[in-house]
Amino acid sequence: MTATPPLPGDFAVVRMDGRAGRLIRIGQFLNGDGFADYEHAFVHVGDGRLVEAQPGGARLGRLSDYAGVPARWSTGRVPLTDEQRAAVTAAARSYLGTPYSFADYLALAAARLHLPAGPPLRRFVASTRHMICSQLVDQCYQDAGVHLFTDHRWPGYVTPADLARLLE
């Protein structure tokens, strides 16, 4: 995981094996991210727990579920005040149960390829309040007043590979 233990409010990107990981890697490649080694992201909320977006909806999980999985942590790389950490954690918990949507991946692709369907897809995804894992992480930080990306992109346009690049 990381040499320094993660603090509440930190996020991680991890590698996913299996079919889901391969599909996300292909999707990230098609979106211009190359073949990144990180396909999933989550927010640490303290007490060995995390909040992550999954196909069944955002859920509370355990950090131990990712023991031994290659991970890149924001710990020490994205400075946060105690107040910001509390706000990120509260935001993450507020999204528990938020539905997941594969339409987010279509919106990402349409935006990256500058397709005319991009703006309508973005409006649809935003209106449904569904989130993919990387969107959930970025949204939690934005809710806490922390912008991870200097281009102030919409959280729906964030991939796990984008988050991983922040942590290089």
C-alpha cells in the first residue's frame, strides 16, 4: 500500500485483475489514458474502512480487501487540512448507495473524442447522479473545496488513470 499509513480523507488507486480490470484498461486506453496500471479508486474514511463505487452502488468496504494489491495513495502527495479531511470523509459517506452507471464511460469517451453526443450524455449522467469510482473520489474532494485538477474538469470526466497521474 504505502509506507506512511493512509489518513481519513486520503484516496488510493489500485490495480484490478480479471475481466473488469481488462475492460477498464481498454476503456481508459480508448479515452486517451494509455494502458494505465490503475483501474479502481476509493476514499479512506478511517477505522480501516473505505468508500468505493461498485456496479451495485457505492459501498462501505474494508482496506484489508486490497491488502497485497498494487496501490498508489494520495497520502503525503495531496495536502489536506484536518477540516478538509473531515469534509472529504463526510462527503464519501454521504454517497453510500449512489448508483453506478456505465453511461459515465460513454460520456467520458464522447468528451475525449469531441463527439456531438458528449454534452447531452454529460447532462444525462449528471441528472441521474450515478458515479463511477474515480468520479466519486473527485466529487468528494470537490465537495470539501479541494480541486484535484487545475483544469477544474467535471468529476464525471475523471478516470482512475487521471488520479494515478496526480500521484506520480
